[in-house]
Amino acid sequence: MRLSRTVTLAGLWTLFLAIECTAQMSLKLGSSSLESLDFGREWLTVAIESPWVQLGIVCYLLAFVFWMLILDKMELSLAFPLSGMVYVVVMAASAFGLHEALTPLHMLGVGMIVIGVCVMGRD
């Protein structure tokens, strides 16, 4: 029974992280069509009509579903700090997928997040 719960949680977390990362990457790609516009009605219309932004919104809705499933199986005091792994996954994806720079300070921050998650996970 314990292994089944662990496998279920690992699957939920993997999907949650993938969906959150996809949401962030999609919104970043969708924002390129907004660069030349001032915030207002046209900006909002262009954003809403962007397939990338639409994908980002759908991913946020899916992430909500998976977050609720995670919270059903874990205490919030443990689940919320573990959600910090989203920062790590998004940073890696933006570096590899969008060719954004990863500075030594970024890497230090990622290391601190991972250490924190490991400490919290030992509970």
C-alpha cells in the first residue's frame, strides 16, 4: 500500500511539474506577440487570441487539478515547499528551450531550492 501511494504521488508531482513548466514556457512564447503593444484592450485581445497563451491557460487549469490531487494526498505544510521545484524545472527549461542565460547565482539558487526540498522530503 505504501509503495502504491509513493508511486501515485511521484506521478502526480511529475505531471504537475511538467504542466506548470509548459504553462510558463507557453506564456513566455505567447508574450512575444505583445512586445510592441501598450497594455490595454488590444493587448488583451491579442493575448487571448494567441495559441501559446491559450495553451498556457489550459495548462494552468490542469495544474490546478493536479495540485488539488496532490493536496488530497499530502499535507500542505509539505506540499507547498516541494512546489518550489517548479522554479528549478522552469529555469532549466528556459535555459535549454529558450536559450536564456543561467548565471552562477541562478545555479546557487537552484542548489538551495533542491537542498530545501530534500530536507523537507525527509519528513
